Amino acid sequence: MHDEDLEEDLKTTSAQVSATADTLDALEAEKRDMEAADPRRIELSDEIERLAARLRRQTAIEGDLTREIFENATGESA
């Protein structure tokens, strides 16, 4: 893959990480304000878990792209 493509992929992935983190933050705030017996808290908790798993995958991809860009730029292993 060309460096320009890698940089574009990194920017896209970074934006996805930020969007997922923002959504997680909003859902956590919503859940905190709910009554303890509100059944939607369970739904929110499940969605938060799914988003956290997605965030983990996204950040792993972001790390891989960052290392690949570094290695291409420096010739060194990251």
C-alpha cells in the first residue's frame, strides 16, 4: 500500500475512533442519569459493550497503520 493510502486510512480510522469514543461517552452519560430500575439501562450496557469492543478493534487497526507508516518512513522496525 502506498504511503498516501496509509495516511488516508489512518485519518479515517482516527475519525472512527473519535466518533466511537464520543458515542460511548454519550451513552455512559445517559445511563448514569437513568433510574436504577429502568430496563433500558440493560440495553445501554449491552450497546456500550459492543461499542467498546469496536473501539478496541479500531485502535488496534490504528496502531498497526501507525507502525506501518513509521516503518515506511524510517526503515526501522516499530
